Amino acid sequence: MRISRLIPAIAGALFTVLAMAPTASAAPPAESDVTPYIIGGGQASNAPWAARLFSNGRQTCSATIIAPTWILTAKHCVSGGGLSFRIGSLDQSSGGTMANGVQVQTHSSDLALVKLDRSVQATYARLGSQGAYRPGQSVQVYGWGATSRCGSEINCQSRYLKVANVTVTGSCTDAYGGSAVCARRGNGITAGGDSGGPMMANGVQIGVASTSDRQTTTAYTDVTRYRSWIKSIAGV
């Protein structure tokens, strides 16, 4: 798998963005061909706000629906164009509602809002405010990302949405230097294809998957720090 962007080390581990597809934003200092993986966790049983992101028909990232016409995901997931989403299904290949992205708004951090071409009735992800999490807290991360080492990045990804428990360690930075929540591996860790997916604490979304060392530590852009920007565009 081709990882598009390497970012500075955090706690001694080299972090990479989690998307399965190459990105065009922010020129990388280096590139590397590696196959990240996620071990542990399990299949999600209830995530009605989950959205699978496709770029030009190719499965790339994870996301959430936060309002009838707005998707929240990572900025490094949206540069490929031709965005579409399967919303409200745990199975990325069937069910739920399909909608296309018609407008993209990006933040200086690793956040993006995508406006849909139609209004989608769903259970929308509730966004957390500052103070919604604390160091040492066990939180949940969701995504359709890679589950094993294999030769094909497409075949590595999970057909069904996965969830894992991780433990918040504190504040850090995302792929673009924005505020992020860092967490250490619990019963699983995020990998390629999990980008843009949510970190949930007590039922509210506190983060968007940005980077991971694919072994012990992951960083999620801190949604609670950017609520005013999200509300100014999506109204939530």
C-alpha cells in the first residue's frame, strides 16, 4: 500500500496518515510503501451515524454523518475527488443510503466537511464539547480500515465496520499540526482506511482519525476544539 504522507515522530514513533488512497494536499517530506494493519477490536453492532467514503468509486476512508446534508471526515481523505458515501450501514457494500458529495470545506487542521447532494434521514453523530474526555479514559474508535497484512490494500480492508477500545493519553497534533487527541492501543489500533472515522466518548464524537503508528498510538483531530468552525458550516 502506498502511504502518501509521513509526519513528524510523536513519542518516538513514526506516524502515517491512515487513508488507503494517495492525497494531494500538503507536500510530504517522504513517501514509503508499507502495509499498516489493525489487530483486535471487533465488528461494530450499532453505529447508525457511520459513513463509508468512496473516491471515484474506490473505498478509501471512514466518516460520520452529522446533519442531513453534512459529512465529517479527515481533510487528507477528500483531495481525490468524486466523493460518495454509503451512510447508515455496517456493511460497506450494501444497505444504508448512498449520496454524493457536491461541496467540500476544509480546515487548517485535518478536518473536512462534505455537503451531500441530497438530505439523508439518519441518526446523526452528536459532537462533543471541550471537557468531553480526559486522559486515562477508555474511548471507542470505528472504521473500515485494514485488518491484516496482505498484498492488496482493497482486500485488506474490512467489509464490515469495526470498533476498538483505545485509551486517551492526552493532547497532541494531527497530520497538519492541528489539535488532536492521542490514544494508546487497547484491544485494537487504527490503520489504513480508518482515516476520517470517529473517536467516540460516552456516545459523542470527540475526534476524527488522522494518523497512527499502526502499532501502539493513534491521533484523532480534536473535534471539541473546532466546534465553532463545524457549526459555522454545518449548523451543528
